[in-house]
Amino acid sequence: MLNILWIVLGGGIAVCLEYVIGGLLLCLTIVGIPFGLQCMKLGQLALLPFGHHAERDPAAVTSGCLGLGLNVLWVVVAGVWIFLSHLALALTLALTVIGIPFAIQHVKLAALALAPFGRKVVVSP
């Protein structure tokens, strides 16, 4: 039920479309493919955040030094702006009682937006 309300009221469909369009544009270039895939991961979590979370994936190709370097590049180029936009949405939604669960989800997305490499989206137990 919260995922349906998230899509309609919490901005889930708009945020997901932004991530997917950005990911598709990034995938048009060879260099942008890893970053486009991370945008798709963020879009997946942005569409249905309730009942899902991101956790470290030690088996991922981008989990070691490569992931650290890509995360640093991500933060410098786009991550900080995505983080700040999710934080602003969270603060705005937290002003109302009904918006508090949505604000928590935006904080979760903001944390993932800072370092998406080396993480995977899983269903919460």
C-alpha cells in the first residue's frame, strides 16, 4: 500500500523516470555505461522503495578499489547533487505527518546516491 502511495504522492514515478532517462542517456557512450547502470539501480529502488533496501555486494566487480574510484568520480560529478535533491525532498515531506514515511525513503535514496557502486538492491526480510 505504501508503494502505491509513494508512486502517486511521494514522487516515486517522477524520480524513477529521471533516473531511467539519465541512465539511458549515460549508456549511449561506452564510458558512461557503468554510471548508467547505477542510475538504473537507483531508479529501481526509487520506484518501489518500501520493502527493499541496498546492501554491500562483495561479489560485485565494482566492490573493491575500482568501486571506490568510481564512487569518488560519481560523487564529484553527480552524486552530491542527487544527494542534496533527495535531502531537500525528505525535509519538505517530513514537515507533514503523512509525509514522514516518504521522507525516510528519500533519506535511504540519498545515502545510496552518494555511493552506488558495490551495492545491490534486495528485498527486505
